[in-house]
Amino acid sequence: MAEALASGDGELRRFILERHPVRGFWIRLDGAWRSLRSFHHYEPAVEALLGEAVTASVLLAATLKFEGTLTLQITGDGLVGLLVAQCTHEFEIRAVARADAGTASAASFRQLVGDGRLTVTVEAEERSARYQGIVALEGASLAACLEAYFATSEQLPTRIALSADGARTGGLLLQRLPTRPQGEALAAVSQGVWEDLQARMAAFDPALLRLAPVEQVLQRVCGEHDCRLFGGTPVRFACRCNPARVAGLLRSLGADEMRSILAEEGAVSVTCEFCGRPYQFDAIDIERLFTAGASPDTPSSLN
């Protein structure tokens, strides 16, 4: 399993406990993670946090039934002022971080995020609906902050483990699902199983999420509890920037602002923060943006 994944983009696997109301998701990102990070250079500590965040975005998206985009955003007063990780319902990912120059390579999670907040936004295309949950960044790790998010926003007991380095990332999510009323004896058994799983998660080495096959990971976490592992879903890097989106952004800034930039620079240049793709608009392109009836989707000087 590890050898097969090494040359792929990434894979998500769902699993359940056969006799108990527990589900989970395992993920490993290989090529998709390396493609994503190839557009920026980050210090190891920032890189690891970004890898954990994009991995978490996939795990969160996997728990939902929607068509659209899930965005995980970290904002704080630490060394990383802003981090954004996105995953679509088709499990296409992208992410970017803004960090202070000279960030220590071994900075802790608390040093990286400082005091701030974690925001999870789900934008569902089919209903033009938007949901947002916000929690304070009070845990000692991103996984702990996400567990607090599930406790307050989703009200589902959830445990998460995350791991990332420059080569690959890994993640595991366990959730205890709501059940119909049951007798005290069955409820006690169910609670005992959940406590056992939590203890195993606490003793589990997150590095194995990057290094070990999924079967070995689940054996460590689920132990003797019967676990059913389902087939894999591919995860890949894909940036959704395009000329129409960039044109819409420039139009929102207004004609006066665009013409002012043209006068100073001779052209309006925009570079996608996620993938580094350059877009350039000359004077003719800018006038088309603000001409009634004209189509601004394809600027003549687009690179």
C-alpha cells in the first residue's frame, strides 16, 4: 500500500466499526501535497502546519454531503498571520500560508498561530448556501482545535490525528455517531468502546499516518473491534483560478483604481497565490471590463 501511494496524488479511505456507532476516515497525500507546495517555499514548521491544514480540510469535507467547497482558515497574531486550505466535494485541494520572514524552522503550534480563530466555511453550489463555524485557537495543536470545533459546531464527539512533512501528509478522523435510544447495558458497552478508541488514538504515533499502510494504522487504533474498510477515493491538487474569476475581482475594485494602476505600471498584473499562475491585463482589457455588454472573460494580453 505505501509503495503504491508513493507515486500517486493522494487517497481517502472510509471505515466503520461493524457493531458500534463509530465511523472514520483515513487520508494520505503524496503527489498532491508535493504539487501544492511546489509553488511556495515555507520553513519546515509552516510547511508542516499547512500540510496538516490541507489534510484536515479533506477529512472535514469527507464528513459532509454537499457539492461545493469547504474552506479551513486560520487567522491569528502569531508567525503565520493567515492560512487557507480548501477542498471541494470532488476532493480537489489547494492551500496557501502567509508567514513572517525568518520564521523559526522548529516553531511550535502556539508560536505559529498565536491568539486567533479557526473558521470553517462550507459553500454549497446547488443551493447557493453558505455555512460557517468559528472557534478560538485554544488547543496545543491543529487537531485539538478541530476537535473543539466539532464539539461546539457539530456537537459530535470527534478525535483527529494529523502529520505532515515535505514529502507527504497523513490524517485520521474518528467520530461517534448519534444512535437511537438503547438500554443501559448497550449504552455502557458503546461508551466503553469509544473510550478505548480515544485511548488508542492518544497513544498512537501520528508519524505512522505518513509511513504505514492504512491496514496497519487501523489495527493500531481499532484493535480487536471489527472494522470494515471501504475502497479508496482519489485526492488531487487543482487550482480553480481562471480569467473570469480574476476579471471579476478587478471589476469589483472599480474603474478608477484599475486606471490608476495602468497609469503607474502600464498594465495590471495579478498572480494567483495558490498556484502562481500570472494574469496580465492591458489598457484594452481593462476598458473591456467596464464597458457595458462587453465580455471581460478573456483578456487579450492574458499569459
